[in-house]
Amino acid sequence: MDSGIHLVGKAGTRERFSTFNPASGSPLTDYPVATEEDVFESVTQARQAQFWWSQIPVVRRSAVLRRLAQLLCAEKESLARVITSESGKPLQEALLNDVLVAADAAVFCAENVASVLRKEDIPHANPALRFKRGQLSWEPLGVIGIISPWNYPLSIPATDAFAALVTGNAVVLKPSELTPQTALELERIISAALDAEGLTNLPRPFQVVTGLGPTGQHLVASNIDKLIFTGSVATGRRVGVAAADRLLPVTLELGGKDAMVVLEDADLDIASSAAVWGSMMNAGQTCISVERCYVHRKIYSSFVTRCLEKISKLKIGDGSLPDTDLGPLISYGQLQIVSQQVEEARALGAIVHCGGTPLPHLGSNFYAPTLITDLENSMSIMNEETFGPVLPVMPFSSDDEAVSLANKSDFGLAASVWGATSHATSVARRIAAGAVLVNDLITGFAVSAAPHGGLKKSGIGRTHGRLGMQEMLRPCYLDVDLAPRMKKLWWYPYSRNFDPMAAFTELIHAPEWRTRLSAALRSLPAFFHPRR
Ligand code: NDP
């Protein structure tokens, strides 16, 4: 895919790449391509920082996170402008879906880390082990590598980084080559938060390495302790294979083909507004956007009519203008993927009610918001991630059929069901996805406490919420014997212990009390054998 990225030659020995505004096509800035040595150096620095960072009290790390939320709030408008300039999304989306989500995540991490890290006493059920005390604690993994995409260039890496940092890890982030400036702004703000909390002149626990795909490969191959990858299925699979080769634990947040199910008792006005927003926001380039819409046959044609009315009112243009609803796609390559899927469906008999065409007069990356019907499940537009401003709508006749259609997918990231609350909830429970929303969509991502992640090709593991923090930790079981001189029945010599051990097993698990009593007498001698 043409990313719009151009390597701009060498400054000294270092290769650089430049970024472009997706709306205007004008060049933005150029950045160094981090080499294998650069990545390893950043991981080494992060590891040094992790040493002091993991030793400071949790309350101090929480204070840094709270400060971060304040700094994100103070810089919300300038950050939104940077995000819009790199990603093309409307300013309001940059503000709410990136800056606000990131600030919320920082506060959530600060407020919940103490309970996530709380040690847990582990009871010993077996009487032979009653003189021991067990405790489960949660320890930071060390250095977490994060590889992130361009579509939510702040909220995705920030949410993952905050969960990693607050739990005592250091982070090395490789952002998308399309949105490096947002990542560098995050690095600057994290550094400012550390300074503001008096943690100056110390190695920084958050590092950014800019570059293209190979820089990501170097990060996977480096000495990190875990990788959190968010991106496409194709790259995720490659990353997963490379990680498996060195047994590196990974969390994979991959693509989606989310279904929206509109039941016959849904509020048509609300559901049609939701379908339009859910398929068009961020120009449809959201992993949990509406990619397939199934509508009950009884309300199907009025639903389509309402959606068409609402799509016709969308203002398309440069995301930095205040009244823009729909910006450009990230690149011409992405536009070609969308266009090919629509054209394939059209050639196979689908009806394109609006859109279905690029808008070159606005810029090379603009595509008209599209509503398409008369589809078959076998079409790529119903199977593969489209990642564009396209709303495909299909009718169904029964709840069972709707559930079957929604679940007939290689993906399982999120879904939504619309209808009377109890009816929609019962249908929602039958849908196989990481998150299913009833009478709402997409905003599950903005709930800091809610886990995010998918099934099947949509990935492995969870980010966000308490589960997201736990992904950054390793459980450690500590066991202390308070009576070390007590005879261990399971030690040598086996020759004299088998029968008493069999009796001991009966003592604990035989159903009859008489058997247990006799077993108690038979197991006693073992305690008086000399230790070997
Ligand atoms: P890509 O898979 O193209 O890239 C993701 C990241 O991986 C980028 O930083 C990219 O760097 C890097 N990368 C590329 N090649 C390699 C490699 N060989 N080894 C290591 N890293 C590499 O995804 P996009 O950036 O295009 O993002 C869009 C995709 O992300 C969509 O499929 C979307 O569904 C998914 N996504 C999933 C989310 C979820 O939570 N499940 C959330 C958001 C998006 P570079 O950009 O420099 O090539």
C-alpha cells in the first residue's frame, strides 16, 4: 500500500522519512529512521530507567499519571491539531477520541493500580501443607515494546503506555510511520509530567523510536520483555511469528469487521444516526467501526432511507476546519482498497445508493460516503476489513438469522445490537465478539475501565481497564514454610511412605467418615520415620 511516506535520503549516515498531511498532501516534517542499534540503545536506556521507576512507591507513579492527565487537558487543542494534521481526522474526533480517551486512561490507571497490584493470600487446602503461607504478587515485566497504528495515534499508544508505566514497567514505542509527531508529543508530555513530579535528571522510562516497518521488526527482535502490537492482521501475524520464535509474550490488537444488528423493535431514528456515525467517523478507519449492518426486513427500507438522508448532510473536507464531519482517508493506497471492494460488490450486483466514488476535487485521499445494499455474504465488502466510509446494509428475517450472520466472520472484535433493551440484550449475548454494545456503539473504547480486544483474527489478549494493566505484569507466587522441621511425607524414602500416603489421601478425600478415621491411624506412622 502506498503510505504517502518518502525516504528523504541521508543526513550524515542516518536515513530519514517524511510525513504528509492526508487532506492537502503537503509535506509535514521528516524524522530519523531508527536502526537496529538505535532500537537496542533505546531498550537499554528504558531498562536502566525501569530500575528506578519500578522502585518508587506506587503513589508516586500514580501522581505522575494524574499530572499527565492535567497536561493532556492543558494541551488538548494543540495536540488535536497535530493529530488532525497527521491523520486527517476532524478536530473534534482528535480531541475526544484521542486526547480525552488518553487523559481518562491516565486517571483510571492512577486510581486503580493499587488494587491491581494488591497481594493476595493463597490458602492451602491440604492439611499437610497448612503450615505454609502463600502469597500471589504482581510484578512488572520490565520493558514493554509497543507498536501502534496511525488511526488513533495518541489514544492507542497512550492507553497501553500508561498501563505499562503505572505498573512499574518502562516502554519503548514504535509509532506508525504516518503519525510519528503525535508519539513524540506524548514522549514530551510524559517527560514534563515526570519533571513536574520532581523526577528530574533520571533516565526516562518512556522512549520513542521513529521509523518504518523494519524499525518495528528491530523492536520485536530486541531485548524487550513483552510486545503490545496494534495493527493489521497481516502485520500482526508476521509479528506473532517473529515473537513466537523467541518466545516473546505478545498482545495482538488486530482488525475487525464489526456487525451492527438492528432489530424490528429498534428506534429507527437513533439506529440510523448510529449507523451513519459508526461507519463514517474517522472516515471509517476505526477497528470497531460498523463494517456490516444487518436490519430486520420489516424496517429495512425506512432504515436505508433515513441513513441516506443523514449521509447527504455530512460535510466532507479538511479535518482542521471546524465544521468538517468527514475527512480524507489516510492515504491513496487505503482509498484504493476501499474503492476496489465497492467496485467488486457493484460488479456482482450490489446497489450503490450514494457515494461509491473518490472525490479528487477535494484531494487525492477523499472518498465519498457510501451506502450499499443488495449484498452477498461472499463479497469481500462483507468479509474483509474495508476501513473506509462505507455502510453496507443487508436485511434479515429473524433473530436467529441475525445472530448467525453476525457470527459468520473471521473477525470478532466488537458488535452492536439495537432494539428494546431486554430483547437486544438477549440477542447481544449470543454474538461472539470481544465487546457487544446494546443501543450504542464504538464508545466501549472510551470507557477506561472496560477491556478492549477480540476473538479469532481480531487478536489475542486485552488492553484497557484492569485486564490491560494485568497484561503488563507477571504473577509471582511466594511460599513460606513456617514449620520447616515438620516431616514432609512426600520426601524420601518412598519405600516406607507409599501406604501411609495412600491412607493420607483417603483421610482427605474418602466419602465415608469410618474410612477416613481408619486412614488417619494408618497414615500416622509415616510421621515418625526418620528423615533421609
Ligand atoms: P499496520 O499493520 O500496517 O501497521 C501497524 C504498525 O506495525 C505500524 O507501526 C507499522 O509501522 C508497524 N509494522 C509494519 N511492519 C512491521 C513489521 N514487519 N514488524 C513490526 N512492526 C511493523 O496497520 P496500520 O497502521 O495500517 O493500522 C490499521 C490496522 O490496525 C487496521 O487493520 C485496524 O483494524 C487495526 N487496528 C486495530 C485496533 C484494535 O484495537 N484491535 C485498533 C486500531 C487499529 P509503519 O507504519 O511504519 O509501517
